[in-house]
Amino acid sequence: GSYGIDGLHANDMVLHATTDIGRGLLTRARIDLFFDCISPYTHISLNLWSRYSKVWPVTLKLHPFFLGGVMKATGNKPPGFLAARGAFLA
């Protein structure tokens, strides 16, 4: 799924978690965190995930990517450019 600090930036980060199950016990979860470096929310999220990865049984794997390039390649538009969301953001 897509996660962000708020609903306006839900596409800034994509989180994918997988778990390893060994002998019926949860061992560690691998978190693949895809993030756009230009988003100010990325810094907050990376700071939090870095902190939690030290106390939770997770392995954090970082994948930087350019969200603007993905949106252009797929024909998506930012929320502010969509009429239905534009009214909500104003």
C-alpha cells in the first residue's frame, strides 16, 4: 500500500512489508521503503523508521525514487491538479 505522513502526500512513500516465518514463529519483517527525496515528509518518515528499526524486529531496505518521473510515465497527476481534490486542498 501507499503511506505518507498525511493524506495529501500518500504517494510520497510506498511501504511493502514481507515476513519470514520460521518454525511457526515470526522472526523479522523486511520493510522495503520507496521514497522520494524531494518530499519534506520523507525526512520525517526516514527518521521514524530508522529509530523503530532499532527496537522492532524489522530490516529496513531503502529505495529512493523520483515520484515526479513515475507520475509522468504513468499519466498520473498530483492531487492539487485533480479537480475533486483541488477543492479539498484549497
